[in-house]
Amino acid sequence: MPRIRAWPRPLLAVLFVLAGTARPQAENLPDLPDPHGRGGMAAVTVLDGDGEEAVLAAGGCNFPDGPPWDGGVKRYYRDVLLLSRKDGAWTWKKVGELPRAVAYAAFTASPDRKSMVIAGGCDEKEHHASTLLIGTDGKVRQLASLPGPRAYAGHLTEGGSLIVAGGTGHPDATETSLPCVELDLTSGEAGWKIRHDLGTWGMLPFAGRSDSGILIGSGCLLKPQDGKPFRVYGSALLLMDGSKRSVSELRRPVVAAAGPGVPVGRRLIFVGGDDGSHYPKPPKDHPGLSRDIFAFDGLSLSVIGRWPEPLVTAPLLRLGDSLVTVGGEDRPGHRTAKVSRWTIPEAWR
């Protein structure tokens, strides 16, 4: 974990300020074809066979038999789904299956935007190290595996490379000390390499890349307590612009926000998140997660609006002039099937 130091003025404070001028109404796209919803899916914007934008999504998990405190068991999925527009209407179609069920993986669109890359993730038994390339036709190809199993990581794309930050190495992990790693997707012979300059981070950190540089939040650190993992919600924030590195503190933790961050001009936008204020209270008593839409503009972090529902562990992507989330967790132990759209203010595009 990087050592925390203050940013120089005027970057001293990272403020959450409600921007009343940026509140476009959200428009819902068709729900996921699973009434129980799914959290931890991978989803990106791709180009379909006609060259039109579509959403390619895969995997995820839910509790179809009821919440975990009532004996419900988490189920993981293999489906590869495509959301595309035909004759003016958006519809979901199952186009294939992953080699095995997976959720909470790192993901990105391929450089040509015709496929999705999924790295790591987990199922009900173990964490994975495999890296998969999935086409809009559902066909799957193996890429270089991660240096080791990893799930619950943050991730971002820089140039033609997928960067994976933080996460855990196995289901019973009681620490978070995995280095950032990078895979060059433009080279068919490339393998993963460590990004020492980006340090180590917790699980479910928010991450993204904009004109201001690479941004990574602390995520959730783990420490052992009575032989079990105990979450410590971090508030460190790294901005890496070339060789220039700045580390500061957020006013409050933001963990598991819908991401990776979507760049809009110099802004990097995220949705939702968990600030840890209700941990470790019983999950069934949780009042709900964050609905904040927040943007980092290189100088400050500001709340710019409210998402239609509370949300964590959801993919966030840009579709045309909108931001879109696919599924996610709206409160502990409960997933949503909503695919929600928020129009980006015209002045920002």
C-alpha cells in the first residue's frame, strides 16, 4: 500500500460537492434475462457484426433461493449475453458460454472493440488465473494466464493494455498484497508483467484512466481477526500521470463502485460504492448502498448526480452518449437485473 501524503495546494482536499447542473434523467434498457439479477458480471461496449455498438456481458452471480442469512446459496454463471439493437429495439440474446462459471473478474474490450477480455475472477470453489477472449459470437479463446489466481480486483485500460490492481488470491485470503499487473493486448505473444510503479491495493478498488492519468482508490484491505478476514475500508487515492505520482486521501472510502471509470473529457466517472459505514453490522439490516454518480477531474472528486438505484459490483460502460450499468448488487445479499442508462451532459461530450 502506498504511503499516504497530502497533495500540494490547491489539491489538498478531495471534496464531494453536489453539482446541481448535471442531473439528466436515466433511461432503462431491457433488464438482464435473469429475474434474480446478477452481481460481479463482466460487460463492455463492443461493435456487433453490423459495426453498431452493443453490450457484451458474461458470468456473474446471485442468490436465486433467497438471501444468505436465510440459507440461500450463491450461484455462479457461464452465460455470454449480447444486448443489441434491431429495428429500433434493444434485446438480449445468449450467444455462448464460458468454459466455467466466473464472477468478479477484471475485464476490458479488445483494442478492435470486437471482443471482450476477462482475466481471473472466481466461482463457488476457487479463484481463477485464466484470461479469456470472448467474441460477439460467443466463441472463447485462451490468452496468457495471470501470474496467479485473482478475483475482486480493480482494473483499467491504458492504451492497448489491461491493468489489474489489487484483489485477493484465494477465497479464504486474510490479506491483500497482490501487485498491479499488466497485459499488452496488442501483442499476441505478450504475457503479464508487474507494474511496480502502481504499488499494491486492496480488494474491489475503483480504477480508471483519463486524460489526467491513472486513478486507483484503496479498496478494502483485509486483516486476520479470529482466523477470518476482517475488512478495513481504505481512503487512499493514487493519481499517476506519466512519471508524476500523487497520493492523497478521500473524505470517505469508496469501495466496489461500478467501474472501471469511464473517461468523459478530463473527467473520470464512477457510480455507487460502499463506504463501510455499516460494516460489520448484519447484512440483513443494511439500509442500502450508494447511488452517487461521482467524477474525478484531476483536481477534485465531485458528486454530479444520483443513479436510479443503489449499486456496487457492476460493470460501468459508455454506450453512445450514455453511461450504462449492467446488473450489480443494490444491497448486501441481493442482486439487481436492471440495466440502467444515464445521459452524459451535452457540455461534457
